[in-house]
Amino acid sequence: MTEEKPHILIIDGMALLFRSFFATSAMGHFFPNDAGVPTNGVQGFARHTMTAASIFKPTHMAVCWDMGAHTFRNDLFDGYKANRPAPPEELVPQFDMARDASALIGWKNYGEKGMEADDLIGSMITHWDGKAEITVVSGDRDLLQLLRPGVNIALIKKGYSEYDIYTEDRFVEEYGITPLQYIDKKAFTGDTADGYPGVKGIGPKTALTLIKQYGSVDGVVAALDELTPARRKRIEEGMDMLMLSRKLAEIHCDLEVEASLEEMPIPNYDDHVKQTLEQLGYSLVMRHANSLYVTN
């Protein structure tokens, strides 16, 4: 009899925190605690995570975080994410508060200085490849490059319970390329949100056409003589940025991840946890746990 694989739910903590903060702050809702500190992002993150656990029913859970704004990608390109405004002052204290709340609830936090949460998520997927089923919850389409058998990417759509779920098969059918080739596509198109341009004049449709025909950035470069003069000129003029953009687009999956199943249990949202959440001003989270889980 084949032993059933564990199912690990990996939460992109920063993505859920930012999404929750801006969704409520846009309406002027900050839910300050007794000390007057906003909690809207923290409470939204926790409610999203609890709901995801109730929907996907994992056997184990982990939450991955960015650890500071500066990463190795900033060292590669000083324009990386330079176009992003500083976080609102109401959000700043909630970074540490969210990690603390996560630990209090019983979710295992992961983060590494100089790396992004994406890199932790990719490395965890590599670490558990073939040994566990994995569902990643995020709002970041960059993570689609991590798709493979046994891995689903659940992109948040609306509210706390609607997801756009990608499998490797769905991705290939939709894009006509493999998930790893998604990196090469982004090398050409760049990423406006992350502040790197790719190759000027090469849009998503052209990038997909090139990758489908030649397989990769290197394949396109090797076949420059076969391209139209206009495309060849654009790529030759943007060659340095093309190669740099590919490095920036690729999620690093080779970090040493100290992750054992024993340290990623599904927590019991018992009365003690709920009472502590309420004392900290997280009454929305406490009520959400009551609506989702019945404890003895």
C-alpha cells in the first residue's frame, strides 16, 4: 500500500499582508489596537491564511516572508523595485506584527536576509519535490515559473475564498510554453512592477512567439540571423538588459531550507490562542477562526 504524501500549504506572507492592507486602507479602515497601531494588514493576512487552510486542507503549513527591502537583485540592478513608493506609515509596524501573529497562531515562519519570499518558496518546492504535494497561496504571477507535477499555485482573486488555481498542465495549455520558459519570456518583456525593462520594443506576444520557436533566451540569441532586421536590432541593442532581466526574473530555488514536517504542523485554534488574539486587538481574526473552526 502506497503511503499518502503530505500536503504542504505555503503562504506568501508579504503578498497577503500588502493585499489586505491596501484593500481596507482604501476605505479608511485601519482597525487600530488599544495602542492606536493599525492592524488591518495583519488581520487580513491571518484571515486569508486561515481560510486557505480550511479550503485546501493541508497536512502541514509554512509562511514565507521578505526579510527587508534590499536583496541580491538590488545588487545586480540598482533600478530593481526602485519605482515603488515607500510603504505607508500605517503599514510599517505591521511587518513585524504579522510575523509575530503568525508565530502566535502556530504557523511556522521562514525568511532569509537578502532573499525574497519567492526564493524561499522556490527552494521549499525544490526541497520537497516528489516527496509532498504543495499548494502555494499568493497574488504574484511570478511564482508560475515554479509549477511542476505536484505543485499548484493558487492566486488570490476576490475576498478570502476565491482563487485562480494553476497547475503545470493548465499553464502549458494557456501559454504554450513550459513554466521554466516563463522566465525567458519575462527576460524579453521585463516587469514594470519590479522596475526592470527587458528589451525595448519586444512585447508579450512577440516574446512568446520567440520562445515557442527558439526555446529560450540563449536559443533566440543563437538564431539572431534568422530574425527580421527590426527584431534583431532591438535585441542586439538591448542585449545587456536582456541577460540581466533574465537573472532578475529567475526565482532562486537552491537555498538551504531547514524545513521538517515536524515544525510545520496545522495549529489548533484553541481558546487560549483566540483569547490572546483578542487581547492583542485581533478580534476580527478570533471571530474568523470561530466561523471556520470548531474547537473542543
